[in-house]
Amino acid sequence: MIVETAGLTKRYGENTVLSGLDLKVAEGSVLALLGPNGAGKTTTIRILSTLTRPDEGSARIAGFDVVRSPAAVRGVISLTGQYAAVDEEQTGRENLLMIARLRRFRRSAARVRTSELLERFQLPDVADRRVRTYSGGLRRRLDLAMSLVARPRLLFLDEPTTGLDPVSRTTMWDAVGDLVREGVTIFLTTQYLEEADRLADRIVVLDNGNVVADGTADALKNSVGGARLDLTFPSCEDAARAHVLVGGVTDGPTVSVPSDGSATHLHRVLDDLLTAGVRPDRVSTHRPTLDDVFTTLTGAAA
Amino acid sequence: MTVTLTLVGRSVRLSRRNLDLVIMSIVLPVMMMALFVYVFGGAVTAVESYVNYVVPGILVLCTGYGASSTAMAVADDMGRGVVDRFRSMPISAFAVLTGHVTASVARNAVATSAVVFAALLMGFRPPASPVAWVLAMGLLLIYVLALSWLTAGFGVVARSVESASMFGFFMLFLPYLSSAFVPVSTMPPWLRVVSEHQPVTPVIETVRALLTGSPVTSGWLAPAWSGGLLVVAFPLAVWLFRRISQR
Ligand SMILES: Nc1ncnc2c1ncn2[C@@H]1O[C@H](COP(=O)(O)OP(=O)(O)OP(=O)(O)O)[C@@H](O)[C@H]1O
Ligand SMILES: [Mg+2]
């Protein structure tokens, strides 16, 4: 286990931000910490990356205690925080060179490593411009590149794609995928369920400092039930008649029926309706998404 | 050592690129000197050569601008994620402050040279020996170093760049209540008491005595003030910086 926490608790005054968090992350895996605003995601990452001390409980990174051996922990990890940690008045290249020097690369090795990273994150064109002039996506990419100057065993990514357009987001996901293939363990937080679905081996849902779910994306989806069929009719009267025939729940002109997602079930439902002369306009199957999981578990408004 | 040098390089580069900072710490003191020499100087008849009189005061005023900019630079860094990044790396993140203080001293050296050069153009003719120059600059250096560590510590605890700059205003105000611009003997008695007993006055008096070749009447008071401040301010900055990781 590269990350192991036991009873991790953090309070700010009266506000208990984390209450007894127990987490285990296997080396080489990707964990996504999911939760609404204020759930304690950033606080968890700050404790694990030695920036904040827990009030109670313990956390070990690669066997080193975050409070007692912060220096050893820092040798293992790299952090890309929620807000880009880059120097606005330095160029992208200068930012990377600086980190390389701080990571004790020799001057020439630092230059080589910087060029490699600029290349890898498609930044060469803007490398010599001040970061102040970068777009959000460029800045985020540079931020990640800076975290990878020395290859970490464990990488923390706090909301890596918040505010990015779909293209930049995909680029970021690809970069994370490459890291996983290289064997880097990823601990990320996100508000986007699609992101967790796509990247994570395991998802932990946090709400008010408590773990409310822990498992693979599929396991979480199954926990809130199976697929359903949405049938939309030309009028509410039709929908009411259909409701009598096939059950489920109505919402205006739409009737939702629980389903196993199979063609056979769809066929049977349509047969029943057409036989009775009720014709739906539209039919769609709906598989539960992590959004449903999220809404169900955290009680957040959809 | 590489870490400290890298972070010093960073701070110096950031200073050079911050136009406001360059103007505030270098152009402004030169303008202030022109203002005092040409606008107020004519009215001050209590001293023989006003330009000779006022240069030490301007040099100390410079340190105030420098100090204020250090507090702002540090507060700015603390507010961004940059310091968090450094603190999550296996380096002594405290070197961030060392970088800012070194850049501050460097900015001050440039400002001091600019002021002295401008003063020479305005008729500054100090009869000081080279040794006296070295002593005067050495004293200023210790004073600037002490002040910079103090303001760096303030920058760490300041919640924002704005509150950090408030501290600078305070530092800028002190020289006006000293013998920097007019002899203390021209002030009302109550103000004279304040002025004679605040730390800036002995520093100015000593630098002035050294540069004008008159006897140093305040003795060890100025180096003692500056050295003492340094001895307190440096560990204070270290302590404050370490403390933020307890939160
Ligand atoms: N330094 C601090 N002082 C006081 N309260 C804090 C501090 N840092 C965080 N909090 C509080 O702790 C709670 C959790 O914050 P945290 O930043 O961990 O949430 P988050 O899950 O990262 O949220 P978001 O999705 O908005 O980033 C919030 O209620 C926040 O107000
Ligand atoms: Mg957060």
C-alpha cells in the first residue's frame, strides 16, 4: 500500500472537515476521490502531501509517516494542487528549469529534461512566453509538467481538469493514462464523474468528511440499481394509459420502466403498448451513471 | 546550496520583471531626492549643504521602499500555490524567503547606487574617506538585511498583498519622524523625543556622520540596533514560516 491512512481527522475550529478517514491505495493504481464542494478533498490531499497536519489519526506514504518523516514523504510524491502553482512572470521554460534545478538536476540535465517535458505536453510553441499570457489549459499542462520533472512514485492531482475545455481535458486524461502505464500511482480528486469513470480503478466518494462509498465505477453504479427505459408519448393521457399497461413511474408525457437493458425486454414493452394502440414518440435506455450514484449518495440536488 | 541559489535567481528575475517594483524601489527614491533637494531644500537653512545633509535620509527611505516590496513579494508567494509546491518538494522551502531577502538586498544596492549617483549630479560632495564609505554602506547593508527579514516574516503572516503593503507604509513613515530631512532641533520638543529615540535616527545619524566626515556621536547605537534587529528578525521569520505547516 503506497497510501495508508487510519482515522484521519481534521478540524478547523468547530468545523470537522475530515472525520476518521480510512484509506488504502495500492501502488500502481488510480484512486479518484469524489465529492461535492467542501467535502474535504483538498484537505485530504494537503495532509497526505505534508502541507497540513492532521488533528488525529495517521497517514503513511510508502511506509513513511506524514507527520514524523515529512522529508521522506516528499521524496516520493509530487503535487499538482487545485490552483496552478506556476510563476506568472517567468516563462514556461524558466518555470520548468527552476523545478529541475530544485530537484538537483545538473544544469545540462535540467535543460534536457525541460525540453522533453515541453515536448511531451505540447508546449514548445509557448515555452518562451511568460505564463501570464497562457490560457487556463496551457497553464494546467505546465503545472502538471512541473510535477513530473522528477518522476514521482505517487502523484496527487487536485481537480486536474476543472475549467478545461473538452479537448484540453482529453489531453490531460491521455497524459494521466501514460503515467499509469509508467507505473505511477495516481491519487486524484474530481467533480466530474466521467473523469473518475474513465481514469480510476477505484472511486471513493467523500461527503462531509466521511467516506460514503468505495469501490469500482461499476460496483458503484450497480449499487444504485439497474438500467431503465424512458418512453415519451405525444400526450400525458397516452402516458397515463401506458403507465397502466407497463408500470414504472410517470413524469409528464414520459414513463420510466425498470429494465435489464436487453433488446428482449424492450421488444416486449413495445409489443404490449402497440397492441393496446398506445404509440410512444421516443424511446431511450438509461444506464445509471456516476451522476446518479453521486446524487443518491451525497443527497446533492441533481 | 543549489536550492538557495536557484530561488535567489528566481526572486531576482521576478523583481526585474516587476515594473512597479523597479519604479517603487529605484525610481521613486531618486525622485524623492530631487524633490527634497530642489523643492524643500531651499527652505531648510539650519544646515550648510542640504544635499549633503539629505542623502543619508534618502538612503534610509530607500530601505523602507525595499522592505515594503519584500513583504508584498513574500505575501504574494504565500497566497499562491507556488510555496505549497516548494513545501511539498524534498527541499528546504524556507529558501524561498532567503531568495526574496537576497533579491531585496540586491534591489537596495541598485537603488543606493542610483541615489548616490543622482546625488553627485545634484552637487553631493561628501568629504568621506573610502573607509568611511565602506563603514556607511556596511551599516546600511546590515540594516537592510535586518529590515528585509523582518518584512519577509511579516509577508508570511499577512493575509494578503494589501495588508503586507500596509507594513511598508509604516516603514516609510518612520524616516519622516527622524532627522532624515530636517535637523531634530527644528522640531517641537515632544516630537524631538520621539524622533531621537526611534531606531531609524541613529542609523541616519551614523551614516551622515561617516559620509560628512564628522565624529560619530551615536557610537555603537546604530550597529547595535541593526544587528539586534537582525538577530531577532531572522529566527522570527524562520519560526513563522515553519508555523504555517502546523495549520
Ligand atoms: N485553512 C482553512 N481554514 C478554515 N477552514 C478551512 C480551511 N481549509 C479548508 N477549510 C474548510 O474545510 C472544508 C473542506 O474544504 P476542502 O477544501 O478540503 O474541500 P474540497 O472538497 O476540496 O472542496 P472543493 O471541491 O470546493 O475544492 C470546507 O468547509 C472549508 O471551508
Ligand atoms: Mg478542493
